[in-house]
Amino acid sequence: MSDHIYSWLLSPENADLEEQFRCQGVPLTTLLAGPFMALFANILDVETCLSILDLVILMKREVLLLIVKNVLTE
């Protein structure tokens, strides 16, 4: 999945974001691990967690990619 996100980062409209990742010097896989491990931690309200869980069940990988892209661009 990190390969897909990296390909997305290489698009011209995400050049600034990709540069930020590159400047950090940390592998993308490492940077993405935290958000996935904390997805259902005590940082979101119950309704949001349930909505995300519903989307993950219905859309699987595609929704996880959308979540990562939205988090990175916000």
C-alpha cells in the first residue's frame, strides 16, 4: 500500500508534500504505520470510528488509501 501512496505523492500536484517526506529521511512505510495503528485509538469520537469501520468493511483497501490521502493533504 505504501507503493500506491508514494506513486500518488509523485504526481505534480503533490510535489510539495513529497518533498516534505523526502526531507524527513524516514521511509514512507514507517511514516504511515502510526496513523494505521492509531486509527481507532482515543483520538476520534465513536461515531467517526464506526463510520470508518463501515467504510473499511465495505471498500477495504480503497478506503484506507482515501483516508491516508485525505489526512496527508489536510
